[in-house]
Amino acid sequence: MSETSLSVVVPVPATLAAPESGFLNLGHHQHPTRRMEVNSRYLSLDGRPWMPVMGEFHYSRFPESEWATELAKMKAGGVDIVASYVIWNHHEPVQGQWLWQGQRNLSRFIALAAAAGLLVYLRPGPWVHAEVRLGGFPDWLPGTGPLRCNDPVYLGHVKRFYDQIGAQIQGQLWCDGGPIVGLQLENEYGLTGPGAGKEHIAELKRLAIEAGMTVPIYTVTGWPTLDIPPTEVLPVSGAYADGFWQGSREALPPSGVFLFNTRRVIGEMGNVDGTPAAGLIDTEHYPFCLAEAGGGMHQSYHRRPVISTEDVYATTLVQLGSGANLYGYYMYHGGTNPVCETGPLNETQASGYPNDVPQWGYDFHAPLGQYGQVRPSWGRLRLLHQFMQAFGDTLAPLVAVLPEAGPLDPADRSHPRVSVRAVGAQAASLEGFVFVNHHVRHHPLPAMPGRHWRLQTAGGDSLRLPSTGSVDLQPGMAFIWPVGQRLGSLRMRQATVQPLTRWTDTDGSVTWVGFAIEGVAAEVVFDAAGLSAVKAFGAKVETLDDGATRVRLVAMEAPQLLEVTAEDGCVHRVLVLSQAMAAETQWVTLGGRPRLVRSSHAAFIEAANKDANTPADASAGGQAPRLLRLQRSASEAGALWIYPADDLGGLRHTAGVTWAAWTWAAESARTWTLQPSLAQAPGQPPQIQWGPHISWRDGPVPLVPDEAAHAAEARWTLTLPPAALDAWRSAPEQRLWLTLDLVGDVARLRVDGQIVDDRFCDGSRWWIAIDRWVGAGQAPTLEIDLLPIAADLPVFLEPAARAAGGGAVLRAAQLSLSRTDRVSPLAGS
């Protein structure tokens, strides 16, 4: 084939129009010393374009005693803002009796978020959905009259709720110098007409401000309708790789979330009233912001998707390539529904909703799970989060452009999927990023060998990527390439290395960090202007016809360092990691300077003050951190490395560059295989009961079996070995994990006879932090209830789960111990 036939041409704008400002009535209630604003294209912080990452974590679904650790892990995952619903029926289950203590202590959660260096975005509804009974409305509220409109009685109750929230957050708003920067009003709001639609949203904003919830940014979900007060709120988008609310028992068709798209199409997002999505968000007035991009996906009884790391990574990368400038995950951290005196708090078809979801479990297969377990997506997504943090001021103002040839159809398998966010009149002045995605959930794209891209400028010339040769696109690939990166006075013309982070030291030298993409030959090209020398260790250095210098990186077993000297004498560094190393690496500030922390397991900074409203690291304006914490399985060796190693303790480890290093040995006998005792043999799977036909589905879906059907469940008793309990009690901050491998339908965990957790079996292992129920005294009685599944049950299961067959089988039960190791990296501390 000819080179032209393998080339994808993308036009690049020569210049960009300035974003519109002044249309939105936002950006008020500012910080005493800082400023946060929003224009038609992006958010800005302290006068610079800003591309924050927002992660949803529901405080009322997680134990208060564990909040500080989990918030620190979110920060270490590259999250800037923690978002949370304020779920009304978690706080006022009985009218007039308010609950703000324990895991419902909103004020303390906000203070701990600030201590971890996070900003806060509240989503108080009053209707939130969140897979909660009645969408979060207390059971007593529907009997008071019309809801979700400007009915005076309803607004009176909303005012009481908002006033309560306002009292809880007093002194913690951005305008107080605190962390709360935004507020979402309502959720998935589809009503229109007098006293509803834009009129109701405007009234909710008025009530929120009156209650003291004064913030720079107010948002609404941009689905199912866009009947909003146009200048008063910012509509936000969603993007899920799959949906538990869908009615199909098969894999869904190729999703649009894997296709670059500049139209901001809002698809069906699980609307509970059947209102179809209508309209497009106006790109002339509103930036592309997401509040509900799937960090995973919840379970329903009838549909049990298991979202892979590749699914969520590609979804995020595609939205960034499509122009997203605020990326909010739902969920980033899972949880458990709290105990409530009025009964179960989960959404069910019996309570008038389209789905049956677990009564307790809200794991969501999120990057941080229901018990804080760290999934591979936590590190993989951090690759993109750190990119947004380090390069967002460059990326946010840039608009997305697509090849004229497409693809424009999510099912298209013949065209490479690429987007460019760049600007430049000629190839020599191009600046921006190229986004490529070759992953579609459940529909692997074919291999496409010999591909390259050309960025076509208005001046008539183009930039070829890679500079020579080609890329063989393989199913699952998704990556970003930089163009026109500045290193002081020098210009990195292009690279087939994905940018990770960058910083500038006090002497003006730049450290630029990227990683090689698996299956792609790594090259970095520097313009000749101002360049004095390039020193590459173990790489091939070539001079091109125009005088530019190209460095080809050969092997990536260790990090590769390029030292680039400018004519002004400043030495800049380009550090290239392997993709696996990069997923283990985070940017931090230690000892007053930027550094990289690479760790074998999840590592995070211990908050300087877990109770005060102060940030945990110097990058957020607080004290420099002194302690790093590493959470690992006790049966696995641990390691932590920091670069640069100057002024740090620890040993020295040289692998491409010199790191300060700390290691921990694996501990023997820290896993225990349990021998469950069968207390009740399973019966036959219960007869299927069908729910009502929802208009936007092609038919009804099965109901979750009722309590009477659980007479057919199998039951096992688990005995915790004394050695495991002794090991867990031997040191603080250890976690005792129970891992279950199940084949069945509905699984429930009983502790001393009480059901405390449940899930619908989906083929994945069930991880439970069993130490929550183990104290200093006698070990609790643990029982696993498992309802048998019919092999042909008409629900969606992933292929591996479907292949496991039917029945009720506890295939394995294991205990393991995880521990927290601490490091004080500063020398002499």
C-alpha cells in the first residue's frame, strides 16, 4: 500500500478565537486571595487555564474512621476535587429528625478533604438518584404533595434541607478560604413547563444561595433536557462505558464514548422517568465538563457489567480528545448503603424505579472499591490525571478537531480513531496533542498495520507523526502524543512518547516526564534552534536534514534519561519510563521541590493535620509532607522509589536514573485458605418474576428474588483462623481481607446473623474488609448466603461469568493481611 493510503490527515487551526466571557452569571463568591472562573471553553484558577479531575465519593456510604485514608488515596490517584451527593434520606429519614453524626458528618468530611489537599464539590439534589430509594427523597416526602417543582409545600421542605446543609458547611466555602467550590442543583431533571424546567432550577439556585451555599460554580446535568436558566448554571455531561439500566441481555452495540466527537451528544443516561435525551449542549456558551464519567459501573439484577481498566481508560482519553476540560468520575470510590431506621435504602422496581440494585453494596467496580481496595484502574487512570494537571494550562484552551474522513459512526471498524487538540499556522509553530483510541468495549477493533498521521496546517505544510516509519495499531491501544512542547528556550517538536508530567526547577531547568507506549517505537525530536547538545544514555541520536535532533529509545527495561542543553547553558531533562513504571508513578512535592514517587503498591501522603482545614502538601499551599504511606499485601514484597534523590534518606538505587529507595520483605504465612462448612444445601433456582415494562426498554426485566425465594439459598459458615486474627491484631492499620470466588445469583454476607453486605454475582471476586466486624474479643460468626442461578437466567453477564454455569458454588474463600508501611523520606527526619 502507498504511504498516502496509510496516512490520516487532520487539519489544525492556525489560530483560536478567544473564549466567550460574561455570558455565564458564575464566578462570584470568590476566595479571599484566589480566583476561580469559567468561560465558554474552560475553567481557570488564579488566572490560568485549569483542567481539574473530580472524583465522586459518598461520605455517608463509608465509615468515618476511614475517610482520611481514602481521601489521601484519592489525592494520590490524581484527583483534585472530591464530589459527593448529600443524600436527603440519609439525613432526615424521619421528618424533623436530622442525622449529621458519624458517617453522616458532612462538616468533618469536608475538613478531612481539605486536609488531604482536595477541593470539594457538593451535589445536594434535593433529588439525587444515586441508586437510592426514591432518588434520595425521604419516605415521608411524597405524601406531602407535588415534588421536583415550584410547589410551595415542596419548596418549603427543600428550604429546610438546604438550610441544614448550609449550617453544616458554614466557614468551609471557597469564599471563606475553604475547599467547597461548586454545587450541582437537582439531577437528571426532565420536567418542563410552568413552575418546572428552567423556573425550578432557578428557584433551587436562589434557595441554595439564601441557605449560605455560595460558590463560584453552579451546575446541572445536561440530560435528559436542557430546559435550564441559560446564564445561571453550567450543564455537565456524562459518559459511561456500559449501563446497568439498559434492558439488553447481550453486549451493547459499540458505544459512542469510544469515538471522538465534538458535538457533545448526551445519550440515554438512565433517566428514571423515560424522558428521552433532547438537544445538544451549546458549545458557544458552555465548556465541555463531565460530572458523570464512569469510573466503573454499578450492578442491577438484570444487567451485571464488569468494566475493565481498558474500558475506563479509553473512555477518559476519548473525552479529553473530544474537548473535555473538567473530568468528573461517577464513581471514583465505592461504598455501602448505611443502616436506616426506615428500612432499605436501595433503588428497586418495587419502589417504582426501573432497576433492582443490591441493598447494601455500592462498589461500582470503581478505581477505589467499596472497602477502599485499589484496583488497576487507579494507577492507569492516574496517567491521564497527571497529564491534565501538568499540561492542562496548555490543553484547556485548545479545541478538538477530527479528520474529515471520520469515523463518525461508533460501529465504524475501518478508520483509525484520532483527534487533535492543537494550534499553529505552520508545522514549525504547532503546539498541542494528538489522541488515538483503538479500544471499544466488547467489540475489539481489527489490527491496522502501517499507520501514520499528518497534521495539516493552514500554511500548507504538515507535520508527520511518527517522523518516519509507522505504527501498527493493535486492539486495545489508546495513547496521547505531544507536539511543540517547550523546554525553556528549546522546543520538542514531537514525540511518540505519552506525556505524564513536567516541572520547572528554581534554576529554570525543565524536567519533562513521559512514557513509552507498548507496541510503539519511542522517539523524541528536538528543533535545532537554540539547541547546543543532546546527551542520551543507551539511545540512538540522529541529526535530521533540517538540523533537528531525533532520539530513538531502544529498550525500556529501565527509565531512560535525555539531557538537553540549550545555547544559554540551561540543561533540561526528558525522562522516559515504561508504561508499567508510569502507572506506578505520581508527582509530589517533597522537601520543597517536585519529585516522582514510584511504588510497587498504592502510596499516598499522610495528611499533615487530619482534622484541620489545611492542605497536606506544599503544592496546595500547606506544609511540606513528611510521611509517605504504602499499602500492600503483607505476603508481597514492597518497594518505594523517589526521584530526584537529592537530600533524601533511604538507599540509592540506579535504574536509568538514581532513585532514593526503600524496600520491605514479603512476610510468610499471611494468607489463609478457609474451609467453609456447608450449613444449608442449595435448592432449585427460584421461578423468574418479571417487572413492569418500562417504555424506553424493549420489554420487562426480571425482578430480584424476594425474601421468600431465599429459602433455596446455600449457606456456608466461615471460621476465621486464630493465627489470622492474631496477625491482624499485632500491628495498627492492618486490614484483613476476605476474598470469595462465587458462582451463583444473589450473595449475602451475614455477621452474627445480621446481613451487612450483598452483591449480584458477576464473575468477579468479592473483596470484603472483614476486619470491620472483628474486634479485640471473640471472632464474629460469618455466613455466606448464595442463591443458586439458573444457567439460562435472562440477565446480562459477562462471557466468563456466563460460562461458569449455574447453581450455587463457593469455589474458594481466602483471608489475606494487608499492612501500611511508613516512610519519612527527608534526610534526618
